[in-house]
Amino acid sequence: MCTGILIRSFWILFIFIFLHFSLALGEMKPIGFAIPFPDLNFTQTLSKGEQSYLGIPQKKRFSFREIRGNLILVEFISTYCVSCQRQAPVLNELYSLIEGDSKLKGNVKIIGIASGNNLKEIEIFKKDYKVPYPIFADTKFDAHTAIGNPRTPFIIWVRRDAQGKGIVVSTHLGLIELVENVIDETKAVLQYDLALLKPKKGAIYEGDALKPPLTEEELVKKAREGMNTSGGKVLQIEKLALKDGDWIYVGKVDFGTHQENLFSKLASRRAVCDICHDTYFIYTFDASGNVIEIVPIQLTKFGNLQWTEQDVKKLRSRTVGKSILKPFTFDPKVDSVSGATITALLIFDSLDKAKEVYEKLKKEGYIK
């Protein structure tokens, strides 16, 4: 009997140890490990110091593959992200350690990619936090989308293979507070034999699927709410599935002298910063592409507080009446909502991309 108890105890201990180490290894496994890094394109004038550091000749447009170095640390940030601001001194110290190490200098490079930010915002960020390495503007979230729309800060360690292509060898999501953790990982991934890595397919970052905080019935009510502000009477609403899998609400609205269709689209955007909530709102537009209404569903600000009526009023004053067929350029000086700059930026970027939705509706015959 004692032997049976000992055997059972041994197996319980074995299973515990196995699961413990399996979970530990699972947590340590980089997101997108061994996945090729996209050859991102940048359009930005570099200073002479940045040209020398990256090994790029004087030109305005260049690709990621042109950056010299065996290992490139790519840090995705938002200049308004609190964790990115807190992490800046850590990456600055990392830069100094690399440049002061004869084995790492020239072999390891650091670049930043500012998701949704323009050159002016980057200039202010670099000045405020004394950032010594280049940061590239990703104004339209193109680079951010190419790697899976990660929350920031997000660091990717990219090694060069024998053909000069980038291979992801490690990642880290969220704030890093100790430079020792980054330098240790940097030295470790330099030891990897890339010949032993079999490139994989897939996204570098895979976040949870976006799920609106409302039921379908509640979403229809919000769509109707947006259409009602047009001054007409909503006769019916239909949810249309577009050919590419996208969908939109179409409402037949009676204006007394005539009837016309209005369109309501749910915009769902994953939070850019690591401590923010995802953004959801519905925008309604007419057949000419003019924005009729913005209906908030989940719009948050610093501390994850909900937007006030005054916040929403300001947003509407900057968006309603404008055409989605023209650029929706975000100006932080006038378009920001106090404590919610990133959320406001995502709203404007969604409206800037709304032209694509309009073109699909037109192509499929829903707009004449």
C-alpha cells in the first residue's frame, strides 16, 4: 500500500514538473519565432548620423533589407503610449551598451517604428526622451498592420540569414524595465544558428480576435441611431455581407420627398498601447460618402475612463459632414481628446480607410 502511494506521489510530482516546464517554455517561446520579417519600406529623410548608423546612402526611400547589421532590434511604439515613454531610457541605455561593445557595435542596430505617428510627433518624442537611434513614421499603420497590429511597446529581434533576409528570432510585448534583460536576450539570439531554423508561415503577432462589447441586436440599434440623425425615418435595416467577408448595415430611409440608402459601419480597432482598451464605434455615411454621424460604442481615455459627452461632441465637430472620399488626416493639436489621443487617432485612421469600404459598396452595386 505504501508502495502504491509512493508511485502515485512520484507520478503526481512528475506531471507537475512536466507541466511547469512546459508552461515555462510556452511562455518563453517568442511570438512568430522563425517567421520571415517583412521587407518594410520607409519614406523618410535621414540625418547624416542616421545614414552612417544604418549604412544607408543618402536617399529618401529605402527598405528594411538595406539596413546593415546581423541583428536588428525593431521597437514598435506610439509616441503617446505611457509604457513606451517609460521604456525609452532602457532602450537608450541598450544603445549605449551596444555602441560601447566592440563585438556588438556595427553588428547590432536599433530602430523604432512609431505606429500612427508623423515626423513632428517623432521629433518631439526623440527630443523629450533623448532617443539616439532612428525612429520611422508609420503614419497610416502600414508597418504595424504588416506584423499583426501589436500593442506597444513591442520589440522584435530580427536576424539576417545567408541571403540577407530578416528572420524573427525573439519578441517581447510590453514594458521592459531592466536593460539587463534586453542585452542578455540580444547576446543570446546572436548565437542562434539560422541554418537550423526552418522558416515558418504566419503572423509575427497574433492578438485575440476583436469582439464588440454589444450583442447583434444592440449593434443594429446603434446603427439605427446613427441613421436617425439624418432627419429621415428609418424604414428598415439590413446587414449585408460583402464579397471579401466584410459586412455593413444598410438602411432604407424615408425623407418625405424621397427615399435613399444610408450605410453604417462598425469600426473595430485593437488598442495600440499595452494598457488601453480596444476601440469600437459606428460611423454612418450617405451614398455621396458624407459622414452623417459617429456613434460611440467603446471609446476610452487615460485610466480607461469612458469618453464624456463633451469628448464625443468634439469628435463629431471634427468628423460629421466630411467626406470619407477625402483624406482624414489626424492633427493632434486640434483633433486630440484630452487623455485619449491614441483613441482619437484610431478613429481618424478608420475614417481615412473608410474610402475602401465605400469603393467595395460601389463595386458590388450597393451605391450607384
